Amino acid sequence: MPNGKVAEAMDAYKKELEVYNKKVVAEEAHNNQNN
């Protein structure tokens, strides 16, 4: 794989990870309100 493709894949992965982390944090905050 050329380096450009690796960088692209890493960028996409980081963005997805960020979105996932925000979702998890939001869900945890929501769950904590119910306790």
C-alpha cells in the first residue's frame, strides 16, 4: 500500500474513532443521569 493510502486509512479510522468515542461518552452521561 502506498503511504498516501495508509495516511488516508488512518485519517478515516481516527475520525470514526472520534465519532464512536463521542457516542460512548454521550451514552455514559445519559446513563449516569438515570442513577
